[in-house]
Amino acid sequence: MLVKDKMQLWEVVLCAWYNLSTCKMTIALMESPSSPFLFCRPPKLHVLRSVFPSLSFLSIPEMSGCGDELCYKLQCLRNTESWSSPSLSSLEPRTSCVAVLLFAGAVELSAGSCAFEDSTCGYESDDTFLPWILNEEGHYISVDTSWGTQGEKAVLTSPELHSEEWSCIRLIYQIATASETSFDPTRLNLYLRLQGESFDHLLWSAKEPSDSWLIASLDLRNTTKKYKIVLEGVLGQDNSASIAVFEIKITSGYCIECDFEENHLCGFMNQWNPNVNWFVGGGNIRNSQSIFPRDHTLNSELGHYMYVDSIYVKHFQEVAQLVSPKTTTPMSGCLSFYYQLQQESSIVFTLYMRDINGFYEEIWKRDSTMNTDWSLAEVDFDAPYPMEVIFEVAFNSAKGGYVALDDISFSPDYCSNQTGFSFNPAEASCNFEEDLCNFYQDHKDGPGWSRVKVKPNAYRTGDHTTGLGYYLLANTKFTSQPGYIGRLYGPSLPGNLQYCLRFYYAVYGFFKMSDTLAVYIFEENHVVQEKIWSVLESPKGVWTQAEITFKKPMPCKVVFLSWCKSFWDCGLVALDDISVSLGSCQTTEMWSSFPGECTFEKDECAFTQERRNRSSWHRRRGQTPTSYTGPKGDHTTGVGYYMYIEASNMIYGQKARLTSRSLRGISGKQCLTFFYHMHGAGTGLLNVYVKKEGDSEETLLWRRRGEQSITWLRGLIEYECDKYHKIIIEAVRGVSIRSDIAIDDILFQAGPCNEMGEITQHSSGDSDDLNEIEY
């Protein structure tokens, strides 16, 4: 059930005290004592119980540390005069203790923002999909299983927006399901639709169900293009599921910034501790033995800040943590904040960064200074991958004192004169098409690695990048001594950063593959090299992807090492498409994925088929059933999925068609990239068509006929279409069962194809130099 079924809402007008012409306050009361949703932040219970005696079920842990990002702030405005069991329907504004939720009408919402009070603020539900329903009584918009079934979705699109400044999107939402776990869960996705692009960029996705409203904070980088926000609710396999959006708010600035004046606290969360926690202070609250200051933002008793007090400390080194929303795009610059620290015994106030793997890095610390006024702290801040900022206070006794925090801000300019971390992923990556890039060898080891190219043929695998280009080959068969070693050194990488190393390798001719290729980290200040990866077992002759996440405190280099242990067991080791990026491989995969990309690893993406039977396209991993045709593995990782036709289930000339979803037309050129595999003596045709909306005929964009190569080859198609259209990929069965055709790694991109000049057509793999290697 949604939150509206668990609470009742009453509205009262309270204007005189705040001296505003129009304002509205909402008092919300939970009916279910088992789900503490509201009223979990106030530091004093008697304030609530004096107003609402029925709240006797609330306990201190529920109120002070629930950790919900949407716990609403309680403010005691004038005095502690209590209301004696008032009727909720007869509440009147007075200078007494009330629950402050929001002001409506006092501040005009920015473009793209909406509280869904009585309208959708220009947001429109796409009629192609399920409808989003505006619940005017509950002030939210929702979609649920009463309107659709598993796999169906509802799409909500904002009006056209434009902002050349960095912005923050805050989304207050809830996903409610009958079961906590599901193989195919209900999801809420948020996309960015840029003007002039056919595909939407996924910014955020959530699937965890909850009993209350949650808040998501998403940084939106500055762009000169106009854009739209797209919300997509996808129903899972739950019999009863619902998705609701309470509010969307777009503001200029960074999501990590906060003055704590709004009820959502900018997505900052208190990390629950039984004894010490961060609370909202200000608003004329007197709730502690400590004497708290005016806030820094307004320099007023009505302003708000966060504070942590030692009066409930029971153990040595009690710790309270305030956690920021996670950064969602790379950012670097100066993080600043104001704080007050009053102590009678030792207090340690520390600022950490924490990555998605839970690793902490200390970036600022105070443990001895007492501040009687607000003090400014500034620290250089680098978040090249998703990070949280944690404000941590450690107390040694109940008389330790307090720490107050206010006005967290961020600037893209560093506090100091530094220019930031000097790392360019392009300088540490290489596909070896032109040269060795910034990689080099120590030729004292022997012949080492050679840059080679294989002409397309039916017997030897080409490179991974295009199937027609260059890669590195260590041919240990040429060595005259056992124990051959070939070392390839990468460029120097700055220390104290987390890296994701990806590369593709293929192994031929070895009886035992173990350690035929290994990766070491060479720290420049140490002689010792640390092995972080080595080959165990992999398909022979198949380009296989490896991913390694590592972090070293000092500058280091990646070293690729190939070797054979004995003269009788030596072979070939191939290496291609090395890339180094910041962050863990899990994170960079999410950030680097393209909006119009399909690798078929999870499903068939947005592609559909008119019919599904034995003669249609099939999703498969590994080798195809028929020998001497089809790939041995996919192009994405070597061990993943691809789409193919099984010729043994078809007759000569029979067709299988894979159709994309409807694509938005744009002015200018578009580039379609994909990889195809056409190996087998009887191979037929592979065609790519475009069908424009309103046209009865399809237009042929690209064609290959007959056997092309034993390797995956890259296809590039440049086309123009200014109206909605679909792309159709058609495979035609050839003259024999050895005519399997496969496709993988489809990518749509705006703009012309950068490498169109490299495209050449190969009608057959038959030639005089089938096994020739160019060095």
C-alpha cells in the first residue's frame, strides 16, 4: 500500500507568525505504530505527546534515529504551552508546538519542479504506455498493477527545460510491493532526454520497496542543449505493486550543498546510533543542556542547522555520522561548511569520503579547537566516481559538548592553488590501431610484444576493436629458451585513486593456460611488483574481457606479462583494447554505458520480433550447435550473450527479422554501430533496413553477403532521418546448415560516424593469404 493509506493529512494556515501572505503547513499523523515514518527527528517526545496524546507508541529510537531521509522537522515556535487533547479537525494556528512540513505558495517552484498538488505542472503522461494518475487528495502521481501487468511501463515527460548551470534534481518517491524480494522487481527510472538525440540517458534507477517516502538527489551537469526529464515506472512480477512520485524539485547548484532550511534536508541522512545522533536544530528549539547558537544562514533563531550533542553518550568513543547524498557525476573543487565546536572533554570532528565499496578516506579533521562562533572550513574535494561525504563526531563522555553544522557549499574551483588530480583516461588506454600509445616494453626481456594485424579470413581471429585492425601479440613459440617473459608497461597512474582496468585477451596453443598472461602493479617507489590478476582458464582463440579494480597509495604502473613455463608448452597471447577509468569497474560500467547501446547481456533490449519460433533470432552464449559456423563466444566479453540465427532450423532463403523500437527522428546524421559474425561455407545475407513512420516501404541501409571472417567484424552505418523510424536487422539463411549469422553490441549515436573512411566490404573469406599476419 502507498503511504496515503497509512496516514491522514490535515492542513492549517499559519501566516501571522511567519509574516507571510500565504503559506500552508501540513500536519501528518501515522496510523500504524509499526511503521515509524513521520516525527522521527524531534528531540523531545513531550512536545508531540502534548499535542497528540495518541502518539504514545513512539519511542526515542524511532524518533531520533530512524534514518529516513524524509523525517519531518518539528519546531516549537514560541513556548511549551500544550494543547489538551485537541481534536485534529479543530486545530487552529497559534504560537505553540507544531509540525512543520512545507510552505506552499511562499516560494515559487522553479521550471521542471512539481509538488503534484492539483496539477502535473506541465508533465505529460505518454499515451503509448500506461497512464500516470494524479491523486489530488494525496498530492502525488502514481501507477500501479490495477492499471497494468508485469513488464508494462508508464512514462511521464517534463516540459522542455533549459539551464546552462549545474543543477540538482530531488525526487521524492515510493515503491510499494507485496513482497520484499522479486526476480523481476518493480522499478522507477529517471532519464535525461537531450534535444537532438534519439535515445534517453539513464541518470538513476531504484527498485527497493519501502513503507515510506524516500528521496533521491541527482546532479545534472551544465549543458547548452535543451532537455526534458523522463520518469519511467516499470511494473515487475509482483501481484500488487505501485510507484508514486510525491515531488520533483530542480534547483541550481550541487546536490551536496545544503543550508538545512527545507524539510528534506537535501537528502542528508543520520546514521542511526542508539545514543548519539544528528538532529535538526534552530527554529527557537531549546532541547538540550547545551546552549545552541543562531543558525549561520539567517543568523536567526528561526533558521536551522544540524547538531550532535554528547548528553546521551554512554560509552567511550560514541560516534554520530551525518551522510550526504551520493554524488552521481564526476566533480572536483572546494567543499566548504560552517561549524561550531563546544567541548568540555575531547571531541573529534572528522570529514570522510566513502565510495560504494565502503572504503573511507579522511579529508579533514578537528580535535582540539573550541569555536564560540561559526567557523568556516574548506577542503579540496575530488569525487571522480560516486562518493558520499560523512560528517563524523566522536565523543568520549556525556559532558563532551556539541558540534553544529550549517551551510555546506561547493565550488568547482579548488580551495588551494592546485589544479586537481592529473589523470586523463585516454592517456592510459589504447586500442593499438595507430601505435603503442603510452605503453612501452623493456627489450632486455627479449622480442616481447609485437603489434600485428590479421587480414579477414576464415581461419584466424582478427583484432577485437573492429575485426580488421591491429592488436598486440606475444609469440612465445619464437623464443629459443624456456621461461620466456614479455613485459608491457603502461603509463604512470597517480596514487590514492581507485581505478578500473579493462582489457581483452586471447590465448592460443598452450596446453595449460594458467599464468600464460598476468597483470602486475609496479609501484614506482618500490621495486616489488604485485600480481593482481592472471589467466586461469578461458576459451581458446576467443577475445575475452578482464576487469580489475585496484587502488594504490603511491603512483604506479600496470604491467602485462606473458610467459611460458617450458619449451614444450608455449603459444600465442593476444592483447587488445586496454582501458583505464576512475572508480570501481561496477560503477564505471554504469556511468560509461551509452543510452542507445544493447549488448544482449540481460535481454533483447527494446528489439522485438514479429514471430518467435525455431527459425527466428535467438539469444545465446558460447558456441553455436553446428560445427564450422557461428561464433565461439560473444563480442562484449567473450563469455556473454549475442543474437544469432540457427541455420539448421531454417530452409534456404528463410528470413529472421529483429526490429528496434520506434526511434525519434533528429536533424543531421546518425551513426549505427554493431558487430556481426558471418562464418560458414553456406552463409547467406545480413541486411539492415530503416522504416520511416508513415512509409509503407523499407529502405536498405547496409548489406553483407556470404562468408566474411571467423572473427567478429564491425559494421558502421551513417544515415539521416528527421521523423520517427525503426531499424530492422534481417538475416537470410544460406544454401547449407553452415550459415549461422550473429550480431552483438549495437550502438546508436547522434552525429556522423567518425571512422566511415575505414569501411570496406569483404564478400568472401577466400584469398591467397588466408593465414597471413601483418607485423
